[in-house]
Amino acid sequence: MERFGLVGLPNAGKSSLYNALTNGAALAAPYPFATKDPNIGVAKVLDPRLEALAEMSKTQKTVYATVEVVDIGGLVEGASKGEGLGNKFLANIREVDAIVFVLRAFVDDDIPGPSDPLEHLRVVEIELALADLETVETRMNRAQKAARMDKSLGDEMGALERAHVHLSEGRPLYRAGLSKDDLELLAPHFLLTAREVLAVVNVAEDALDTIPEMEARVRAELAPPGSASEGHIEVLGMSVQLEAEAAQLTGQDRIDMLEALGLGEGA
């Protein structure tokens, strides 16, 4: 089963998104590090086509694909050097297959920190890139010594050197346009920024009309036209709080709430 890790600054809405996706009850509190140990749950991948087929065939049971969702404690500036949850946070990310950035785009006087999603993105990307840079440099030092005896390490060294160029400039590897061969050579090192990425922009409950603008701002930064990441990173805007509230409803009540808010199927 694929594992998706929810990553972002404290109070960006990670635990609320986790609850929306898994119908869980993780603590979502307006103070930093409410989540110290990861919450882990399972989300169904709802497919309207499957529902239509089930209705046509009158089947009694419909089996949906599932993914594991990991709600990881908040990242802070300096995490790569041990700040906040530090190494524990980074170790939790290494265990997931793909990363979901949760970026705050709402103002709340009770919640400290920036409300600009691009500032959230900047901190997250820099910290993950710095953590990867340390991993790559450690491996390069070891591989350089071993390569004197084992010439087959030359390809790996080349991939590490190309990754190092991007990471040393603070550029995550999902933006770097590395070849498939390079990514395969780097895979054993579990680099954080070599994973698939989805960005969720979390807007206020009364600011749903700002979603297109917020999505466009984040997409222009993450995957600008002509960049290596264009077309490879999805950006999705939503009010995570509304989605979490809707997840607690069932049947027609949930449908009515989502339709009234113009949210369609929801998260």
C-alpha cells in the first residue's frame, strides 16, 4: 500500500486534512507540535467510475483502492539542524512514498507564524533540501573512497554529483529534472526531495473564492512554465477545516453540505 506523508509547518492544517481523508479523530490544536508521533490511517480512493459499475452490476460489495496517510509533526526552520522535532521529523518523512505539502493560506490571530503559502513552501523546501544535501555529501565521501577499489560506483558518483549541484543551491530534486537512471541510482539513499509531491493550499472557510488565485500562485512557484517540474506537481486548494467537518457527516447530509459550499465530492 502506498504511503502519503502530510508535511508542513505547525498549524498549517495537516491533522485536519488527515481527519478529512481518513475520517479519523487526530488532535488538531492551535499550538505548535500538537502532533509529536505520527498519526497513521487509511484513506479510500473514491472512483465515480467504480461506483457507476457497481450500480449497474448490482454488486453487494464495492472494494476501493486504499492509501496509507501519515500525519507528520510540524516542520520548523532549522529542522535539518535539529530544531523542533528535528531528526525524528525527517525520519518519519523517509518512510513515505509521496509527500503532500500542506500550505497555510489563512489568517488566524490565535495561530503564530506566516499565513503566506509561498513562505510555508520556502521553509519546507529549504529544510528538505538541506537534509538531502547532508545525506548526499555523506554518501559522496564514502563512495569516493570505495570507488578506488570498485569502479562500478562511478555511475552512482555521477548521480550524486548532479544531485549535489541542485541541493547545494537549495533546489529540491523534484524540481531538478534528473534522469530516470539518476533517480534509480539515488533511490537507495531515500532522499526526501526525490519523491512525488502534491501541494494542498489550505484557505479559510470564508475564502473559497480565493482558491483559484492561491493555486495559481503556488503552481507558478512549484512548477512554472518551461521548468523541469511543470506538469509533474499537482496543486490543490481547499478549506481543510470544511473538508474535515464534512467527513464527519454521512450520506445525504455530507452531499448536501458539500454541494451548498460548491465543493463537489470533497477531499
